[in-house]
Amino acid sequence: MRSKKDPDRSRQAKGNFSRRGFIRGVGIGGGALGTGLLENAAEAAPATAASAGPGPVPITLNINGKPVNLTVEPRVTLLDALRNRLDLTGAKRVCDRGTCGACTVLMNGKSVYSCSVLAIDAQGKAIETIEGIAEPGKLHPVSAAFWNHDAQQCGYCTPGFVMAAKGFLAEHPNPNLEDVEHGLGGNLCRCGTYMGVRQAVLEAARTLKTQGGKNG
Amino acid sequence: MQAFEYSNPASLKEATALLAASWGEADVLAGGTDLISLMKDSLHTPKRVVNIKSIHELGGIVRTAAGLRIGATVTMDELARNAEVRAGYPALADAAAGIPSPQIRHMGTVGGDLCQRPRCWYYRQGFGLLAMKEGKSLVTGGENQYHAIFGGGPAYFVSASSLGPALIALEAKVRLLSAKGARVIPAIEFFVTPQDESTREIALRPDEILTEILVLAAATHSATYEVRQKEALDWPLAAASVAIKMKGPVVGSARIVLGHVAPTPWEATAAGEWLAGKNITVETAEAAGKAAVEGAQPLSHNTYKVTLAKTAVKRALLAAAKVRA
């Protein structure tokens, strides 16, 4: 099939995702979230129940347990807000069409494709990203199991797989191999490391259980 | 993605007032698993997006005297896990659980499954629903391995709905609401084969919201069987949903509906009627499968779908009747 130019890209460069906005976003990344930076806060109309936009509107997201204020157009996806505005670049933009799973984050504990959620629509939800699952310098048991089983090659799909696996294990603490295959059906790995990923998730299930069943 | 105004109404009255009389003005946002991609590809360029997830009455699965009322914003995950749906309407639970991606099941909604646009790659690449160029179909002479084997054109895309075939087999109804009032139509009438580019593949009007699905009290054995190419996220190559009402030891009546073989879910009426008065055995299930694909008109690259559809019917019937092959 002939591929069509994504008109989105050029418009975003001119519009909301300006270099200026991106650089400004970098300043509130990582653990220093919640500084309440608003871009043109005075001009932006608040997101009321009735309607918001199409211009930038202030929103509040709850990311990794902390409230974060930012100003985005309603068309901005959660993925783009995380990556381009908040410097949380763990979730990856690959297919950007809700198919590959590289952008997976947890929303109220459930895995979702952050490319297919509007940032404005993610308000009021507990959003968990790969950056927030372990203390700095430490690995979450799921991440550690991926390391142990060489469950990545290029690594681009890995943050999404880890988040999908974390969400899956919270609901299925005692999975068998078939459960794992089915439970990770929403993530693709171009390098084909599925064998390692499956073993890693089984090991993570065992580790989490010996830690008292707490998946966090 | 074109910029839009985002509305977040708390009531259906507010929501319907925000919709417009013609397509292109406003789009309804539920799970977003299709709409956001459609907007990224500029296939939908609404001026306003109306989020309906804050409308409390659109959620929940409730038992009523007549059967089950399934709210439009119930997610596929909720539907697949619901104990009443699993016990009374396995065809629906199977179809929802069949979606291989937990991420899609967590966000995707029942209403969105019915209203999603076709996955036909000609449509998705901007060639329109009928994919016509200079009066000729690009599909019939092109890459049509995933396209229709029933219907005979001019539309050759296949309905992408996972729940549609099951809802038709179960004789479900859908409720559509506009500012002017509500109408309730049989699920089979919700799906439409467009004859030109100005019509859509569903009966929903631009000023309407699909609010709920009404499934009759369960007195049927039902099942859905999907044939998929891979375990990861994709749409089935062919599927069948069946609902059987027994009359003593034999079939009283049966409804067989094929999925992913036509621009709408495709009811195999004759095959269902043929089963009346018979026991479900491997032999009768196979014969019903054969009857269900009678008259198929495969395109240049999809004859294999005839065999898959036939087998899907057989396996769905055996699953519904709990007969081991």
C-alpha cells in the first residue's frame, strides 16, 4: 500500500508542540513534577464541563502519584503530553494508532494505549508510567525479570511491555504460559523477543508473590 | 490531527444538544480506540468532540424484565467479565474476550465497537468507503485478501464490529437518542451497506448517540467462533455467531450470523432454518456451515475466507450445543 503523509506532524510542529514548549516541558520532568507551570495561563480558558478548546486549556494530570499542571490543546494525546511536555519519554511513539503497545501506560491500574487517549480526557485518573514504577536506581521486579531473561533487543518495545506486564500481573498473579501469551496480546516486538518476555513475566509473577503479593 | 473543541457533558440532554445535523461537525468520543486514529489520519475532522464517558447513565449492565440492558460506555473488558453475560450470552462474552489486546478491551466500548469505521485499507488510506477510482473499484482489482465474500458490491469492506454478529444472532436491539427523541431498532437494521460515498455503514444519524443495547432474556444457547491469523491485536479473518433455541432434544430455531465477510454482519438465514428440527452433531454442524457459505462471491485473493467462514459456523454451533468434535 501507498503510505500517506501524516499531516499531523507538520501541524504539530507549528502548533502546540513547539520547540519552546518542549524545552519548557523538560524542566518539569522526572521527580520534579507538579510545579504548576502553565504556558500562557492567563490566555487559556479553563477546561469546564461544557467545553474546552480548540486552543490550549489548562489541565491537571495525576502522574505517578503527583498532580501535574500543564496547558494543552484538547487534541493532544496523553502520549504526546508525557513525552513532549513532561519529558517522560519512557512510553514510546511507534505506530501511534493503538496497535503496537509501545506507548502502554497504566490508567487506574489498567493498561491502555496512551497514543489513543486524549490528555484532557485522562484527568482524574491515576496514570502510572515506566518512570514511576521503582525508586531511582532500583528495578521493579518486572523490569529486573526482563533483564534476567534478555527480554529485549533494540529495547524500543520494552517500557510498553513492562507496563502491560505489570498491569496483567496485578489481575493475574498466578499465570501460566498461555495466560501470559494472551495477556500480552496488545504488545508487539519487532525483534521477536517474545520467548524471553514470556519467561520474564512468569519469573516476575514468582518474585512478586514471594514479596507478599504486592505488585507495586 | 485537526484542532477541535472538546465537550464533556454530564447528561444525555447536554450531549445530544452538542451534536449537529450533518456529519463532520461533531464526533462522539467514548473509548477513543478508533476515533483518535481516524482523526490522526484526517478521515474524521470534527469541529467538536463530545466525550460521553462522564454520562453516568451510559454505563453499566443491568438486568431488566425483558433481558439485559448494556450501556454504550461499558468496556469490552467489563462485558467479557460480566457473570450474567458469560452465563446467559456466551456469544457476546466470547466476541468481547476475543479481542486479543487488553489495552483495547480496557478502553474500547460496546457502543464504539458498533460505531467503529471499517478497517479496509483503502478506506483508511483515504480512498473512501467504496474505494472507487474513475468508476472502477480499486478493491476488486487490487489487494482484497481481507475483503468481502458476500454482498456483491459496490462496497467490499467488511464490517469490523466484533459484537454485531452476536447481537444479531441474539435478536438484540439498539437504542439511538437525539435531541428530538429516541428510537429502538433491531441490531440487524443498525448495519447498512452503503451504496454511495455520502452514506455510512451504520444507521446512526449524525445527531444521535447510541445509548444502549437491549438483549432479550436468555433462552438460547449461543457461541461465537473467530478465526484469526495471529494471537496479537488484529481483526478476525472470519467469524460466526450462533444462537439456538432448543425444542426438547432438537433445534427449535437457530440464527447464524457471519462476521468479517461482508459490509455488514451477514445472516445465513437458510442455514439457520435448515437446522430446525435437527440435533446438533458434527455432521449437521458441518452441513450448516456449508449452507451458510452458499452463494459466496469471493474476490481474486480471498477464496480462503469461504472455508474459514464455513468452519467458523461449524465450530460455533458445536460450542453453543456443547458437542465435542
